[in-house]
Amino acid sequence: MQFLIDGIFDEAENRYLKPEELRDLGQYVSSLTARMSTYRAVRDHEVAMVQKVADQLELEMPGVAIATVERSIKNAMLSLRYCAMAMLSQNESLVEKQLLPWLKESVQLHNTAEVDAVVFSLLKQQLRLSLNAQQMAMFEPFLALVEVTPALEEDLLTIAGMF
């Protein structure tokens, strides 16, 4: 959880902190209470939000196989949890390096992009209803990292890419 702090202290091992490092550290510390509150809100409302998403998904996409719905809901829950931890620690790489490669592979392997897009849209609606404006503003940048994943830019094979 101390990625920002570790980086600052590693850089300043044999010197005093630079003004910008002190500023970053101050911002990290001063926003910790709000980030913890947002994390708790997401955690505490997760089950209710996901249930509402599942209920709405059944209405919007009634013909989708149960296994596909379950997989998309699990992807959304995992994404929600990764985004919450990334927001709490101010560490986008948790999402970018740990979640997204796996999620991209899962979406492609199970062909759930269409359902995932609906699930993520519904989840975002539920987040807006469950979080206040400040919490949503804090959480949304991390959620945006995942939002592009269901659409997943296709990996195009090009001649230029082969050489």
C-alpha cells in the first residue's frame, strides 16, 4: 500500500526530500482519510450493487447464458475490488499490470465483451448511486482504466508488427 511513499523514500535515501516529493507526500497523507472512506463505501455496498446489476442485466439481456452472466459478474466484482485497492493506495499499476492482462485474456477467451460492457455500464450507474460526488470523483479514474477493457481494442496483426 505504500507504493508512493516507498518510491519517495527510496529516491531520498541519502538526501532530504525535494519540494515536489514533500508535496506529493503531503497530498498522499491528506487524502488518505477520504480514500479510506471511499474504499469502505465500495466494500460495504458491493453486494447490493452487484445484485442490482445482475437483476438489471437479466432484464436487458434475457437470452444470455447463465455461465456468461456469472463470468461477467465475477469479472466486474474482481475489477471493482482491484479498482478500490488501487484507489486506496493511489497505485494505477495494480489495475494496469495485475488486473488488465488477466481480464483481457478472460474476455477474449470466453467471448464476454458484449455482456461485460453492459455489466460495467450498470455497475458504474450503481456506483454513482452508492457513492457521493467526492467519492465517485476519487474512484472513477481507476474504474476508467477497466472500462476500456470490455471493448478491448483488438490486437491487429500487421505486416509492420511482424518485423
